[in-house]
Amino acid sequence: MAAVLALRGGLRGALLAQQQQRAWSSGSGADQLGELGKGAGKGGGGGGSIREAGGAFGKKQAAEEERYFREKEREQLAALRRHHEEEIDHHKKEIERLQKEIERHKHKIKKLKDDD
């Protein structure tokens, strides 16, 4: 499931999905996640000793993680954009090649009609 969400929502979406899956599978719902940087949730596994402690350092780490994932998401979107642009260029070239083939065949047909 996380792999599918990674394709849809990037790394942040996959990690959030994993956290939610852990919370839901433990039976007490998504309220275990709590607010980022506020310390460990009810379900444990708060993301490391700094985040578990909460306070200013926990909030700072949560903000840095969010910034990191936003940057990764931007990189992924830029790569996806480049990929689509390359695909478009490829298809345009393929269209041009096929149009030349069509014209070549039309010319052969015309030549055969003229020879009759």
C-alpha cells in the first residue's frame, strides 16, 4: 500500500500512510498521530528521542522533516515534468516521421495512377 501511495503522493504521502496504517492497525484510530513535534503519541513510536521528548526541539525536527519532504516532492515533480516533456518531444518526432511515411506512400500511389 505504501508503494502505491509513494507513486501518488511522494515520500511524504507514503510515510504518512505508514504512520496511519500503524495507528489504525493498533485499533485506537488516527488520533495517535497527534500534532507534529508535540512528543510521542499514545501508540508509541514517535519518531526518535528528540521527537518523543516534544518541546521546541521536537517542533524543530518536525519542521525540518516537513521541509525535507517538501523538497523531495518538488524534485520528484520536476523529474516527472521533465519525463513528460521528453515523452511529448518523442511523440512529436514520431508523428513527423509517420507523416513523412504517409506522404511517401501517397506519392507512390499517385505515381502508380499516373503510370496507368
